[in-house]
Amino acid sequence: MALSTIALAALLSQPAEAQRRLTGKVTEEGSSAPVPSATVQVVGGTAGAITSNAGTYTLNAPSGAFTLRVRRIGYRAQVLQISASQTTADVALKKDVLQLDAVITTAQQGTLEKKNAATATVQVTSEELTRVPAVSIDQALQGKVVGARINMNSGAPGGGGQIQVRGVTSVLGNGEPLFVIDGVIMSNASIAGGQNSISRASGFTANIASVQDNRTNRLADINPAEIEDLQILKGAAASALYGSRATNGVVIITTKRGKSGQTRWNVTQRIGQASLLRGVGQRRFLDTTSAIQAGTQAANAAIAREQLTAALAANDGKIPFNDFTSQLFGRRDASWETGIQVTGGSDATRFLASVSRKLDNGIAINTNATRDNARINVDQTITDRLSARLDLGYTRSTANRGISGNSNTPVTSPLYVFGATPSFFNLNGRDAQGNFIVNRFGGNANPINTSNPFQTLARVQNEENNDRFIGAAELTYQALETATNKLRFSYLIGVDRFTQDNQLYSANDLQYEPSDGQLGTAVQATANSRQLNQLLKVTHQFTPASAPFGLTTTAGLTQEEQGLNTARVRAIGLVPGIPNVNQGQQLTFQSRELQRDQAWFVREELLGFSEKLYVAAAIRGDRSSNNGDVEKYFVFPSVQGSYRLVKLLPTIDELKLRASWGQTGNRPLYGQRFLTLSGNGLIGGVNGLGTASTLGNPAIKPELKEEVELGFDLQALGGRVALEYTYFDAKVRDALLLRNLPNSSGVTTQFDNVGQLSNNGHEVALNVVPVQRKGLTWVSRVAFQRIRNVVEQADNVNSFPPNVGFGTAYGRPRIVKGVSTTAIWGNRPIFTTVNGVETAVVRDTIIGEGTPDFETYFTNTFTVGPLSLGVQVDWRKGGDVSNVGQNVFDQYRNARDHDDASPCRGAAITRDDCVIVTGGARRLVDTSATANLGDYRWAKWNGGQDARVPVQDGSFVKLREVSLSYDVPAAVMRRFLVERISSVRLSLVGRNLAVWTPYWGMDPEVSNFGNNNVGRFVDLATFPPSRQFFFSVDLGF
Amino acid sequence: MTTFPMTPTRRGLLAASLTVLLAGCNGERLNVPSFNDPAVGAADRPLLQNLASGIVAEQRGGMAGLISNVGIFGRESYNYTGSEPRNVTFFLTTFPLDNSGFTNGQWDPRFRNIRNALNFINIADGAAFLTEAEKSAARGFANTMRALDLYYVIATRDTLGAPTAMDLVTNSAQPFVSRDSVYRFISATLDLANTQLQAAGTAAFPFSLPTGFTGFNTPATFRQVNRALAARIHVYRGTLGCGAPCFTAALAALGESFINSAAGADLRRGVYHTYSTASGDALNSLNNSVSPDVIAHPGIRPDAQLQAGGQPDARVAAKVRTISPVRTAPGTNLGIPTDVAFSLYPDQTTPIPIIRNEELILLRAEANIGLANFGTALTDLNYIRSSAGGLPALAALTDATQATTALLYERRYSLLFEGHRWFDVRRYGRITTLPLDLPTHFRVTVMPVPQAECVFRATQPAELRGPGC
């Protein structure tokens, strides 16, 4: 009985054909080095193997002739014809320096070879992400994604960046891409920690935290070293299968997985440091008169004189000079990172385990970020048909980011205070008792309204702790597998849960603490985020033997849930030395949101005619708890197609034409559907309730993006040249805006789908291998992008996006029909002459543009034997910045270039750049022969009547990455190192090494308001940018 | 293998997928409630309390802003925030006033509160849990409060006029009516509220009021506040063209108010907005430690009259103090230095008066001046001069101009930094008596209607577009 069962099982698992063994070795073409972990697969069959460390493989091959495909990430795939009698086959793989043979993701977890892709998909490899360490993935991606704008909000350690794919796709809805890691929909929330309670950027009384808190977005929790591959789906057709969360693009992260065979270890150790890239400087006073003048501005004449006298006495009668930014941000403590990864397993069980620890020290005292990651990915083949994977990822991130950005009274943000403090004052000094000296400047002569940043950063604790678990489990059942039919079911469940804990403590004795009448400030903020998603999918592949094509049908159901609970407590008036919030005057705040989504989808793909034609159509229906009608499915269709013209001309290997059309949605935010009363404060111990100034809308629905994408991919000269070109044109209808109501109705606005936006752009990437010979390979890439976004429809809506910009005096975004979505609006004088009489008015009009004219990224990699040099340079042309920071320096006459000549020396009244408006007429600014630049800017700004002064060109060229690495040759290793070590790489790398820009401020890429959809152009007292150097050793054994 | 037999495993999988499918179709899961704010709708007694407190809280929310804004326009105060020079430029040097921020206050929250009051009345009208008398009391309270909110709107907009109607269903724009019509509407609303409070009889309010209303927290006593406010409106109307009939009506209303000019009467008695350090409550942002940059105009001292002993008006010492160091404007040529700050809100929770006895006595004097009853008016003015300022009595009021000058002096110092001087000098066409501290400064007569309101109205039929925009 037992025997017969075994026999039956053996019979069942026995394929129809008899088998033989095929062995061989896979090597790299040119170097003949073995290629481990390559996949060797029988085309159209199930047999396959993975090469060992020595590059060898053995597989059970079918009888008769067949086709063998050998592939490995980073190499061009190779196809061989194996004859019926053959038992060995060695293969030499060519390096795929241009990534022509990559595999991309299509339907949720479906894959497609890049050569057939009908949409422009960006793929970033593990190597590109980790070559040069970055504070977060956002930073690592800068300059590597054509079609996206990726900016860091500040130079603070710990991250804080934004990815915006193909322009502004939403004003009031979510504007950031959907992030999916191994099928888990993950949160990229930016949750304010409470810095506002010190900086008071958004007022103090009602706000504990604000969007100006220099927030970190939680993408910072992901360890780039765990990533195998990161893809960005940009167009609506590509992302349509993510339904009503896909208008902003989808970022699909795939982590590394185990491979059967010998256990392989990889250890990486990095050590490096960060230093100030570009400071803002201070004015160097040439005479005591100007020093007193500046000091008077920030305090009063008596204090200015007294402090200058003391400063002169301490410096042999010479006026001292302090460059505060260089002093405070001059720290160069070492940063380091250690990572260990191990992969291996049997054919049935494969695993990857990874742990890492990282410390980034910031360039100011008490600023740093750490990240600990642990991950275990297990793949299990349970039976021939049933397989499972289990991924467990844990992150602990901490960040101490100091205080930066906008600040109100008391002024505590360092760069703001530097703007007010004359450089003769020794801020970094100590008094006779060894305490930080009291800053006398910046608080209108009252020291409690200003601060000493050296004391502030040394003493204030602004700590963020985040514990995060991201896990996925997937079960796949191959229900049917024949030559013509394959049917597979899969079920995936993903969990993303994190707790962000922010603790802020400003001790009682800090200079500014008495300002609110209470000593000491403490904030405890906690955010709990929990997300869960499930995906049930069935895939049917139909490959009829007679027809020249194959069909793949994918259908599925998804269910998603995201909850976020944020609670903050602030206390002022503390017991000395105790940072607890259960003392003094308290303010509490809590906000909860919960959203649930359900969707179904069907996708049909056709690949045929020798894999030359690819056509796909898909449809998805989504419903969400955030829509007005929660029962209604909103349907998003898409179609796409590509055709490859192979060997068009002798020099042109292949030309692929591609086109796609699709619709995606962007569901409303939580709460926009509710008609609610709003709390308007506690009075007499009772909570007051009243009309909310913005009405919810019970009829709200998703924003709808419709996009056409056209392009071609050209390969020439035997894979030495690859050109990709894409044009996209998208319209976002039903854009969520606040429809105006007359304020005199008691409500001012209501959420409604009344807007329309349009985006279009060009994306070009040229990849060339100018040199590829035995000793030297030079790979060059130029990527270019130009994006335009325009408001097509915005009648009678609140045109001011919330929480961005400082108003007409400094430039702000404004949503106006027919105008660029990212236009910067602000005051400027406008002169009109009628009948010879000139009138002058100040108007809020377009004075700048936040979106660059274009961005271009240059990447060059030179490989000479074991040595490799990589250089990445980013060039941004245009993209204006509201330089509010300069305005602060000018207000107090402290700008580094204050004493430079005014451009208006000797100017005539007709020069519009030298006049201001007073009483409806033009009046010249100071045109004397001694007029200086700082006073000119301040006068020209004229209390906010000419915002063109702060709105400045943000063009730049950045030396983004340089890496020099050396792969220690095997012979050297054998001589000096342990036998078992199979690879050693030494690298010296740097990030943001240099910047060339006409911009006055430190970095034109920053954002005072953090992540937001349209107002990313305000620079005010930002944490300075840093340059980073690292030395790394990678060991493989 | 071309067939597809139903093995147990396959059946199990299909069953599992069906289960998930069904779970997926469960739309009930998608009905996620509003966690952060209560829905508009059903009411009960506790909710009525929250709504009543909400009306007071909303009105309180605009109070400090009103006083500090009209304080700057009326040359009582400055806001010298170092990091925000627009608190000076946008009030004193930028003409016309910016209607998109800073100087467009006292509009949105006031109308919001009028809506709160109308909502409250609707809910009270339909509340089965209230007696008729309680309903009447609730209406009388809400109507008084919304009349007061509309007063703040028209006092700041003056000749621009304002809309008086409101449609809670369509939220549509309502026409602007003239200043005179607005004041008449306020009078009528206060009179309606008066009737409703009387109709409530001895019933208590079906909610409690904050401690600032102590002594005036029953329909009968709150009616005295209603009459006090009615008197203020009548006097304003009297000076704005109505003349004798309004002054007479003012005297009648004062007779039913809490006015008290007996010897030793408490001039501070009245209704107040109260503050608290409790979590979620508000602080008085006119207090010097809450808003250290809100300081006083230096003209307060030299303009004060002297007491018999040579020391200045006692109200100066009571309401301002000297600060050191001297405060300067946050920027070149923006304002003059001052060493004076207010001390009349000494604590973070000092209440701010809504209306109080001292104003009522001055309103009576003003009405009598308007009626040329100079003798009666002199008695009240001298009462205030003596009891509040320690000043010698005036001998006589000889004519309207001289009497008005005398009245405005007393109103300036008695009601200093309580939000009156700018309105007063404007009502009497004496805006030019306000000093221009620098040649770049100018005098404002009205606060602009917010840009948002005007932008909306620009899309409406012609009759709705102006004249306030």
C-alpha cells in the first residue's frame, strides 16, 4: 500500500518526457570571471537552475532539442539552442551596462521584460542606490529618475525629501507616489514632531506642531542595501492597476531574496563624515558706524554701542568677524554604517537575512540620525505547485534634527538669529561662569525674544524615534501547468505598522524660555500608523502552440486599510530638569484617520509575433471609505501597446514604438466627505462647538487623471547606444479644490471636485558606451526632463493652497486658471501711463515659476580592470526660490554682500529696477555713489511691495555623486586574505561634493514647508546642506 | 494535461477566494465615521451647551484681534514683532490696506458666529427637550450675540456697508446694505432678542455661560446687557445721522441696562470675555507676556490731562507702564520708538470687557450731548473724570464741539485699548486728530472687505458685487 502511494506520487510528478542532465559554466564575456546566481532556464519548460559561486550549473533537461535561456541581473540575457544529444553548454554573458534586459513590474506583482514595455518605466538597481550612501532613499534617487522631481527639504540628518512624478497632479489631495514594498502598501507619511513649540513658525497658542517642523517622511526607514530593485511607474497606463491611489505614480520596491546554493555572506563597513557644503556667511563690518547701525537695527543704539565696545576691547581694537554658520555647522564627527547580509538555502527553502546599523552625524552639535534594519525574507517551495514567501522587516530610526526653518518671537531658528546678529558679536563665546553668552540681538532689544543658537542646539532635545515593522506573506498555487495553459492563484497579505515618537525638551534656563511667561517647554508626540493590504490574484497564461502569440489574463481583488492616530501633548512651565509633560500648562491634540479601500481588477496582455508585439488592456474598479458614495466603484481603464522593429538598419539593432492611454484616480483625503461641527476651543471648562469654516462634501469623489504617453526606445551599434524618448500629456479632471462660498455666509469654502489640471513633458535618456574594450569600459548617460503643469479649470475656488508660502510679500503659490500650477505669485509695482500721466500700483501677480525649465542628469562610469569611477552631475535650469532668509539678513543689515555696490548707483528715475512705489508714484531708491547692495534690496522690497526681490533664480549644477571603487583581484586576495573570501571591494565615495549656483542662499532645493504639492520653493533659515564622504569595504564570502 | 479536475485543494482555494470576495463586497466596512469632529445634526442638552459655549468662544476669538487692530488704526498701540514687520507696514504705511491678510479681520469669524447663532436658534426651535420659555431664552441669547458680531463687522467696515441676511442652506451671497441699514438691522435684532428674553420670564437659560457673564447669566439679567448694547448702537446711529430720535432711544435703553453712576459704583461691572490657562482654553493675547510685541503708542502720556497735584490722569498709571529698553519698529523708517506698554491686562487670563458700566455712563453723556442736554452730560463726564481719572471737574459744556472734545477725551482714557478710539474719532469726523508719527504713515477709515469675499462676489450678478467690494 505504502509502496504504491509512493509510486503513484512519483508517477504524478514525472513529466511527460524523459530527462537527461545538462551541465555547464556561466562566465562573464571578456574577463571570463564566473557569474554566480545566474538563472538557467529551459524556454517553455519548468526545468531550471541557478549557477553556483563558481558559475557552474546542472539541470534536468528534457529530451530532444530545446532552447536554453541564461540570465542574470546586470548582464544581457543569452539564448542558446541545445541539441538533442548535448550534455554540456557553457555560456559567456555580456555585461548589460545599459540595462536593456531588465524585467519590470506590470500588474500587481506581474512582470514583463523591459524590451517589450509599452510605458516608460524607470528602474533603479541596488548598485545605483547604494553606491554612494544617502540619508534616505529620496536622496539616493536624486538625478536617477527621469520624469520625477526629487528634492530634499533640508540638509538635516535623517531624511525629509519628496518625490513628485510628472508634475503637480493634485492641489488638495495626496500628491505623492504610492509606495509598494514587496507587495506591501507602505506609508510615506510626514508627521510633524512638535518643533513648532520652539520655533513658533505657525504660531504657538493653538499649534503644538506644524508643517514647518522640518518633518521626515517615513521612506527614510527603508534600508537601500536591502533593495534589489526600485521601479517608478509614471504614466497612468502603467500605474492604472493601482486604481484610485495611482495618479501620482507608483514606486515599487523589491527587496533582495535568497538563492539556493552555497550560503553567501556579504559584509559592508563604511565610515565617513559630513561637512558644511555652502554657508550663508555674515557681513564683515568695515567701520564701527556700520556695525552700530546694524546692531541698532536688531536691538537698539545703546546695546549696539555697548556690545561693539566690548567686542573691540576683546580684539585689540579691531572689529571681530564671526561667520556664525560655519561655526555652528562646522562639526565633522564621523558617521558610519555596518551591514551584514547572508543568502542561501536549498532548492526548497531559500532565505535572505540582513542586519544593518547606521549613524549619520549632522554638521551641528546634537544632530544625528541612526537607522537599524533587520530583514528576513524566506521563500519556500512547499510542493511542486505550492510555494510561499514570508518577509519580515524591522526598522528602528532615530533622528535629532535640531531647530531650523521659519521662526517667530521668540526667534529660535539658528539661521534666523544669525540674520539678526551682527558678526562682531561673539555668539559662540562663554561668559565668566562658562555659560553661553546671552544674545542681545534679534529680539527688539529684549533678550528673551531672541536666542543664542549655540546654546539652543547644544541644549534643546528634538528627538524622533520610530519603530517600524513591514511584513508580507504570500502563497502561490500553480493550479495548472501545461505547455499551453498555466493557471496560478496567489494571495498576499502585507502589514506596515510604525510608531513614531517625538520628544522635544527645551530646558527652563534657555535664553528665550521666559518669553511666554513660563519656563521650559516639553512636547511628547506619538503617531501610530497601521496599514494592511490583501491581494488575491489569479493569472492565466495561454500559449497556444498553433498561434504566434500568448495571452496572459490577470484578475484580482484587493483590500486595503490605513489608520493613523496622532496625539501630542505640550507642557510649558516645567519643573527644572524634568522633561515630562505632566506638569505646568498643558495643551493636547489628537487626530485620527482611518481609510479603507476595496478594488477589483482585470488585465489582459498579448505578447506575440516573435515577442515583437505587446498589447495590454486593463480595468480596475475602486471604492473607498473616503469617497462621498462609499458603495460606488470608480472604474479606471487603460490600454497600451508596443512594437519592436528589429534590425531596422545595419547600425540600428532595434526600434520600439510605444503608446499608452490610461485613467487613474486619486481618492479624496480622510474627512473631506464629512459635514461636521468644529471645535472652537474650551471656554469656562466647556468645549465650544461651531460652524467649520470649510464644509465637507458628501458627494466628493476621486480625482481622475487621464494620460496619453508616446515614445520610442532605440538601440543601436550592438547595444552600445540606447535612446529613450517619452512624451506625456495628462489631464487631471475633478481635481479637488476648495470651492468658494461667500465668507459672509458664515462658511468660506467647501471641498469639491471642481478643478482641472494638465501636465505634459518630455523625458529623454541617452545611454552610450563610448568605450568598451578589454581594459576599459566607459558608460555615459544623459537624462533630460522638462515638465509643464497648468491649471485648466479653477473658477471660483480658493486659489491658495493651505499651509504654504508667506504671502504676497515673499511669493506664494496660487491656483489660477490658465496659469502654471507652480507659478509663484507676489507683489510687484506696475506702472501704467495714460495720456502721459503715469500711475503706479502694487499688484499680486506672477513673479516666478517653481518648476525648472529643465533638469538634466549626467552620469559617467569608467571601469578600468578592477577600478571603477562613477560621477553624477545634476543640472537644473530655472526653478525659482523664495529667498526669505536673505530678507532677514537684509532687514538687519547683516548680509554677507551688504557692502557691495548697489546696482542703482547713479540710476535714473526711469530704471524700473531702481524705483519703488510711494503714494501711487515712482520714487528712486538710494542712487548715491555709496549706495550698497543690502540696503538696496531692503529698500526695493519696500515692506513687501516688491516680492521679486526675494524670488530668485534657483538654477544650479551639483556634483551629486562621485565614487571610486576597487575590486581586489582574486589573485591578490588569495595571496593576502583568507581563501574563503570571494570578493573584496574598497570604495571612496562622496555625495553633494560641490554646487555651482547664482542663488544667494545655501541650497536652492530646500522647502521650508516640507513635503507639499505646490509650494516647494520657500527657503528660510533652513538646516544647511552638507557634503558627505565615505570610505567603504565590501566583503563577500 | 488538458483537463482541470476539481481536487480538494483547488476547491479549498476557490472557496477561500470566494470568502475574500464576499468580504471585499462588504461595503459596510467602508462606512468609516468622523473621528475628529462631531457631525452636524441631532441635538440634546449637552450639545446645546457646547453650541452656546461655541458662540461665546467664537466671539472671544475675535476680541483681542479687534482691539489690537483698531488700536493701531486709532494710534493706541503698535505691534513691533521683530520677525514680522508687516504688523507695522500693513497697518500704517501700505495704502490701500491689504485685503488678503493682516488687515481683513473681523469678517469671516464674525459671520461664522452669526451662522453659529442662527444654527443654534434652529436647533433650539426644534428641540423637544426644551420648554417654550427655555426656547425663548435661547433665542434671546443667540440673537443678542449675533447682533454684537454684526456690530463688529460694521464698526470696522463703516461706509462700505455689509450684508445682513444669511442663507444657511444655499450659502449664497446676500446683498450689501448701507451702513445705516446695518445699524438699523442690529437695533432690530437686539430689540427682537429683548422681547424674547422678556418672554422667557423667570426661566433659566438651558445652558450655562462662562464666568465673564456672572451677574448677567439669566434671561432677566442678560437683558440688561442686551439693552446696554442697544444703547451703544443707538448712540452710534445718533452720531451717524439719526440724531435726536436715536439718542432718545439710547437713553431709554440705558434705563433698562445695568448703568450705575451712584457714588462709588463699580465702573468695571459688566460682561467680559474670560481666559484660562487650562489645556485647550485661550490666553488673553493682549497680555504683555503672551504678546510681548504688542505695545502702546507713546502719545498716551503727553496727551493726558493732569490731576490737581500735577500727576497725570490716574487712568494712565492704571493702564500703561514704562518698559525698558525702548522698543523700536522692526525695520528702518517703519515707526517711532516707544517705552510704553499696556498694563491693563496684567495677567495672561485677565478678562477683556465686552461692555461695562464706565462705557454706559459715557454713552449716557454722549446721548445727552447729542440732545444738547449739556448739564446732564457734564454730570456724567465729571463723575468719570473724578472717579476714574482723579481729574478736576470741568466747569461747563458750552457747545457741541467743545462737549464732544471733552467726551472723546474721557472715552479715550476710560476705554483705552478696549477697541473704541478709532471708531469714536471717525464717527465725529475727527480722524485727523490721530497723529501721523512718520511722514510715511497714513490714517485708515475702514478695514477692507476680505479679498476672498470680493473675488467671490465678482462672479455674481451685479447687484451682489458691491458696494463694499
